[in-house]
Amino acid sequence: MSVRPAKMSAAEIEAALRNLPKWQVVDGKLHREYQFADFVQAFGFMTRAALVAEKLDHHPEWFNVYRTVRVHLTTHDAGGISERDFELARRMESLAGGA
């Protein structure tokens, strides 16, 4: 049986955001908007991120329009933002390569 993830406090979220300056909290979710050169690069990012999300068993809420990918992360089991969201966000930052 897996351990239920813990919801982070506002202070913990604020501290974690210091290491992810392009991310912010919007409507109770961790949010980031990526801009890529074109649709193919945006979709490629989403494909790579989907494989990571599947390995982490933590799936994003995201939207793609042409070269833009909007990501919202929250941990439903925790009732808010957890370390799982920050782990996926850090991995997405690595995959995005400065986008």
C-alpha cells in the first residue's frame, strides 16, 4: 500500500517556488506556461513529459495550443499541492530546455 502524499503548507510551497522561478500558484495549483518555437517542439515536450509523468504515476492537467503548453499541477490525493507536483515540475523544467 502506497503512502498518501502530504499537502504542502503555504510556507513550504513558497520555499519550493524559489527554485522554480517561472512557476506560480494559480487557483490552488502549481502553474507554468511554456512557449516553444513551434507546435512540433511543444508536442515533443509533452510526449517526453508524459513518459516521465507515467513513471512518477503523477499526471498533469495541461493544454496545448500551437506552440504554447500550459501546465497545472495538483495532487488530488493530498487535496492540494504536494512534493509530487514539485518533482514533476522540476523534471518538466529539465525537459523544456529553457523554453
